[in-house]
Amino acid sequence: MNRLARTALVLAGAGAGAAALRGAATARRRARENGSRWMVVTINRAPTDVMPRDTPPSPLDEFGDALEITVRPAPGDRGTELAARLREPAPPASASLPSRLAGKDPRQGVRRALREAKSLLEAGEVMLPDAPPTGRGDTAGGKAVGLASKRAGGEGVL
């Protein structure tokens, strides 16, 4: 195979790979935008402990029929995956940054409930972080930490 043919073959492969990655990214973005994306936590318990008698763990049970919930063994025999998503997609406006910062994204409640269910099943209580000493709010740094902490409550990360 000559050099020109190899170059053409490499470029064709790179183009196909880029198109596949772009398609996967588009599918993930659409799932995120229409609210159909599953939110998952891994719990270090057996599936029968996570959802006995096919009833969702607290606080997920507070959502009633608004949630679709699945339980399956985690890969590598490492506990159980508890997944939930809203049956009715969240409105696109609720996914905007201002809505999320204001706590108006309904998916934030689902994320919080999943984290709390994990904590209750593994530790027997909802584990909360200590308040940061700079979170008083009377300084510029304290206000920034307060805003970040408020956002982290619904998103799961600071």
C-alpha cells in the first residue's frame, strides 16, 4: 500500500470516529435537555436490601408515581445500582443555569433523594457536611462559598 492510500485510509477512519463521537455527544445532550436521562447511585448493599417488596427507599418514595425507578446489580459484584428518572420530562427552561442556581430544576430533587437514599441505606442516617467556616456570608469569599454550597445541594458536586 502506498503512502497516499495509507493517508487516505487514516483520514477516513479519523473522520468516521469523529462522526461517531459527535453523534454520541448529541444523543447525551438531547437526553439531558429533555429530562429523560437516568440518574444513578451505587449502593453497597444487596438489591433485595435496596428495594424490598418493590417499594422504593425513602426519600424516593415521596415522589410517588412521578419517578421511574430501577434496581440492578452493580458491575463487578460491587453492590447495587439504584436509578431514577422523572416520568414526565422536565421543561427545557428548568435546565438553564439560572433555574438550577435558583433550585427550580425538578431533577435536583431526584438527585438529592438518590444521595439521601444511598446515605440512609449505607449509614443509617443522612450524612451532611459540616458548614464551612468561610460560609458566613459577610465576606466576598463567604458569599461565593455559600452560592457554591447551595448549588452543590441540588447537583451533587461543589
